[in-house]
Amino acid sequence: MDLGTSTAGPPPSNKRRNVFSPTKIQALSDDIICAVFSFLDLVHLIRCTAVCKSWRQVIDKSKLLQTLCYKQRGIFGGDFDISTPSEGIWRRLQALAISQHQSSLRAGSVDIYQWRGHSDGIDKCKMKVGLLLTGGSGKVMRLWSVERYKCLAEYDLPHTGSLIDFDFDESKVVGLVGSNICLWRRKEKKNIFSSQGVQFPRGSCMCYVDPEAIVGCEDGRARVFDMYGRKWARIIKMHDGPITCLSLNDDHLLIGGSSFGRISLSDLSSDQQVGTLKTNDSADLSTLCYNSSSNILFVGSRAGRASSWDLRMMKRLWEVRVSPNVLTSIQHMRDDTSILAIGGIDGVLRLVDPQKGDILSSCIMDESSRKLYRSQNHQSKVTRKKGIRVLEDTRIDLMPRTSRPSINCLAVGMQKVVTTHADGYIRVWRFGK
């Protein structure tokens, strides 16, 4: 055999390829992640447990929460023991987080971080788990990190009409564009689906709970779109006049506000109306939100009045005029019953007691304060301003408009409120101790 004629290829190279890729959190060991978490205070550590299951498992195993709770045991009372079962700790932590949220919004310091999020006005915003989705008169929606003030994704709108309303979850974005329901995957810029072929009176609002999107229309009917079947499934008669705002609770109770101050309740599973409610002033209802933990509905009107309703008793709890102008947005943090945030065209951010309707605080910007906030993650300039809490008897109309630009929409998170405006700005109101 001639060994010199071997057909074997050259020996494999021992040189390692230089592959550069960004380091991801998954590449870090639990010990390193735990060491990073040890620098956080109790409230921020609680927030980290909501990011993902792996982070919560690391925090649970490390006993960091129990240790911090032990250091602050005076808050919980003298009976707190570091060996308290985890479920008991979580209940106490939730109570502590809500207590700090409430006290900060009531009387804490206010810092406002603002940036130009769109070149056109921002009419709508939705916030979930630290992510903010914004859109308006332009041809794009944007998804933001509220903590980093960074745009994470953009979603191009089809040329079939203007953006009216939208919502999103962990995997997709659903929008009402003209007379079409459009669907985007969270990681894709262009919509992957657009309903076609069904014409109906102009829609004014939308709510979405997988797999159905419900559109409130000018003819007083709600139209239900099946996202999986990709078809309009049914029509629900709710009002004689236009539906102006919609919400859907966990029990598939569809809540629709309309002109003339009326609220209609319909069972989405049977399409049957189960009740109606009537406000005192008969003004157009402009916004509503539902608290699933208390079964309380909050409603705002174009006459500046806010009201609260117990849907179990079908009874109004209170109704007060909180503003001399139109209310555009009324929201609370999910499952929170301590603070209600209300915004409107007078540009004042009002924090209201959900139990009684009393105004706890009214906030505007200090226009004279301006400081550049540098963030390496942000594509445009972020400025920081101070917020001012104005006294209850202050003449709002005498305050400069630059200190209180009209609020088109708002969203509430832990110790913060996000507002969006007609000038394309996004403002994050952070409340401290």
C-alpha cells in the first residue's frame, strides 16, 4: 500500500473562531445573578420576580426576600418570622408594595422623564409589565421599555385607514385600523393579518382578550372578531347611540359606555344584555376601566365627571366632578384598589381615592426645571423635569399651558404614571418617597 497517496483531507485546524455576540442574561450563573440582585432594595427585588420564572426561582432560592423582609419587620409587625412560608411572605410583600405605591403617589417627590416618541400626536397608550405601546395619528406604533426609555419595536400600519385603538399581549399586537382588525407578531414589523370584506359603521374603540377582539361602533353595536377563525363572529346590541369606550372582565362581561351617560353590560358568552347603568349628568362617556379584584367600574365623562360602580350590586358608589374639562383617560394599576389616576385636556394629572372619589393630589410640570438625562440605550434626547403638586383650590386656568399639556391617554405602573400627548411626547411620572 502506498501510504503517500492517502485521500484524507488536511488535519482540522485547532484555531478557535473569534465569534462576537452580545452577552445575554441566560449566560450568567445563578450565583452571579443573585449577587447582582443583592444590591437591590425590597421593592425593586419584588419587581424582578415578575420578569420571568427563572429570576423568581433564583430569588426564592437565595432567601433574599426573606432577609430584606426581616430587616424591615417593623413594617409587617412583630410577629414576622424569617421562616414564614413563602405564600405568607408573598401576601405580605404584595401589601408592602401596594402601601409604598400608594404613599408615593399620594405625597412623594415627582420626577418627570420625557422624550419625543412620535413625530405626530400620540392618542393611545397601553402598558403591561414595564412595556408601553403607543400610537396615534402617524403610520407606526412603537413598543417601549419604560425603565430604559428605549424603543424596542415598531409596527407599520397598513394604508387602509387611521389607527383607532389597540392592545397587546406576550406574543402579538392587535389593532383596529379603519374598519379592519390587524395582527402583528411582537417580533415582526409588518402586520401578518388584516381582516377584509366586511363593512360596518365606524368603530370608535376596541378591547381584546385572546382569541376575540371586540369593536365598539357608532351604531351602538359591538362586533366580535374571532382571531383564530379570522372572521367576524357575531354582533351584540348594546346602545341606541355610539359606543365610546369598552372593557371586558375576566368573566366575559362586556362593558360599554356611550353617549348620554349610559353604561351597558352584556354577557359575551350568550350575547345577552344583563344590565344598564345611568350617570347623573347624561354627558358622553369618554373613558372607563374595570378593577377585577374588587368588581368596581370607574368611568370618566366629557363633562369632567368621574363615577364608580359596584357591578355585583349594580349600584353607583360615588360620582364627582374632578375637572372642569373633558376627561380623556382613567386608569389604575392592575388589581390595585388604592389609587386612581385621571387625565384630561386641562393637562393636570389627578390622583383620586377609588373608595370615595376624593382628589388626593393634583400634579403638573415645573416648566422652569430642565435637566438632560443621558441614557446610552435611548435613541433620542431624554429630559428630566420636576413635578409640582398644586393645592386643591389653585386656579388651574391661571397656570401656564406649557406646564400642563393636554393628556391624551395614561397608564399606571408601580410608583409611576405614563402620559402621552398631542405633541408626540411620552412622559413618565416617577413618584419617590
